[in-house]
Amino acid sequence: MKLNQLWVRISLTYVAIMIFLIVIPTGIYLTIQADNINLVDPDVGSSVTVTNDPQLSFLTRINRYGQSELVLGLVRILFSISMVGILVGVISSRGLAAPLNNLAKAARAVGSQDLTQRIEMKGTSEIREVAVAFNTMAAALEEADSLRNNMLADIAHELRTPLTVIQGNLRAILDDVYELDKVEVARLYDQTRQLSRLVNDLHDLALLEAKQYSINLTNQDLIEIVQDTAEIYQPLFDDQEITLVTDLPDTITPVQGDCARLTQCLTNLLNNALSHTPKGGEVQIQLSEDDGLTKLSVKDNGTGINAEHLPYVFDRFYRVDPDRNRNSGGSGLGLAITQALVNAQGGEIFAKSSGAGQGSEFVISIPV
């Protein structure tokens, strides 16, 4: 209904104010003047009550006529002011309600999956704040929708490759192109492991982003965690002829964290360094404490990262080198999971690199 519209209600409010402040008092005043007008009779020299008596003096009649004209003039002025006030009220109320109508239209468009809708920022400061909040929300929804679509495409691509290999090899075995021996079974098994790892990584990432991942925060000695993890990875680095160096202080303040998740973060960074460092290279694990933060860094002298890639290294399925496949470059989820795990424990992670061929460094900082 029209009465439910904001501009109509504001206009009615203006009209009501004008009626109570101007029209009603004026009407009461005119009623009193019509029945009883106090005039000063010059013959008497004092105030007398003028009625419709035909015996009134000539001067009294002129005086009464002048007062009537004055009252009528005042009424005309007050009526004009009232009309102008009502007109201004209607115009201003329409102006106040118009941005809200635009907001309603844009909200309906967003509800219909048109996430490109934005609102022009105009009107009062409160309405402009609402417009800014709506535009920010719409931009966030549009970005999230784009990320979701890209993620679904990446997942489909990552799952398609091992499934194609498995189906092709099984077809070849059925056609007697390949013999069903342990070598071929081992190849198929490797592909199923790739699928299993990808599905597990996606599951972990979904739980982390939904804040449903199990994190048990207790005091942790990062020196012990680094030493244990480095000992496990030392044979892998030796096989690749890569030097693994640890630079650890004698003591360090414990941090609040989950031992298993901190170890997982470090192993993800070591796996990343191992896959991007050539033979004869070096990977360094460094632990330090500075300004209330404990910093754990994994630094290599491998392929490095160009500046344009640094903001995206923690995105899902993002690979700095697009030519790297799953077997050589992993699932593309390791760094995304690492960032989510670090954030879940109250820390931050960032990447540094001087460019291609200059190596890279990943630094985890956790409040002491």
C-alpha cells in the first residue's frame, strides 16, 4: 500500500506538524476574533468589546475593518507558508526514500544471482554508510562466487587426470595390451594414492575454513618440533642431494599451538622446498624470536617466485610454474592448508622471494 511507503509517511508527518503548529492555532484565533474583537474606542479612551451592533461609531467600524484585513493577511501568509512547507516535506521525503528503493532493487538483483549490482553512494551519511556496506558485501559475494567456480574447475581437472590414467590402464589390461602383473598394479595403486591425498587435502581445507578442524592449543617447544621433523626429512634431502640446515637458538619461549598441526605446517613447507630446489641446493630451517613473535622460516635457493606470483602462492591449486603437473608439483593445496592451519592457531604466514632463480622463503610468525 502507498501508506506503507517511507516517503508517504514522512510527508504525512510534515502535514500533521503544519496542521498542529499553524492551521489549528490560526483557526482558533479566527473563531475568537469573529465572535469578540477587543477595540479601543477613541471616544471612550479604553478597551471595549465590539459586536455586530449597527450603532457602532464610524471610527470603530474602520478600526474593526482594519483588524479584519490584518487577520486575513496573516491567514494568507500562514497558509502560503504551510503549502510551501508541505511541498518541501514531500520533495525531501521522496529524496530520502529514493536511495532505499535503489537498495531494495539491488538486493533483489543480488538475490537473483546478479552479483555485479552496486549502489550509487548518495543521500545522507547514514544512507551512504548503508550503500558502502552493501557494495562491500556484493563485492565479497562476487569474489567468493568466482573463487568457488574456479575451485570446482580445478578440482574437476585434478580428479580427471588420475581417473583417466586408471581407466586407460584398466582398459589396456582388459584388451590384453598390458599384462596384469605387480608392476602395472603398482602404477594403478599410485594413482589411487594421488586421488586419496587430493580428497583428504580438500576435506581438511573445507574443515579449516568452516572452523570445524580439531585444534588442541597447548604450550609447544618449537625447537623440539623442528629437530624431530628435520631428522625425519634428512634422508629425503640426502636422496635429492640437497643440503638441509637447521639454525636454532639454545632456548625459545613456548608458543600456544597444536603439535601435530605445527608439524604438518613445517612438513608442507619442507615438501614445497624439496620440490623447488635443484640438486646441490640448500634448504635452511631457521627459528628466532623477535618483538613478541616466534618466527619459523624455511628458506631455499631454488627456483624462486616472481613478484607478480607472490600474492597468490597460498591460493588453492595455484602453481607458480603452470608446466608443473601433480607428480612434480603436488596437488596445489599444501600451502593453502598451511596458511589455514597457521591462522587457526593465531599466527600468520607470508612468502618472500627476490625473483625467479633467487630462491624463496616462507615465514610463520606465532605470538609468544
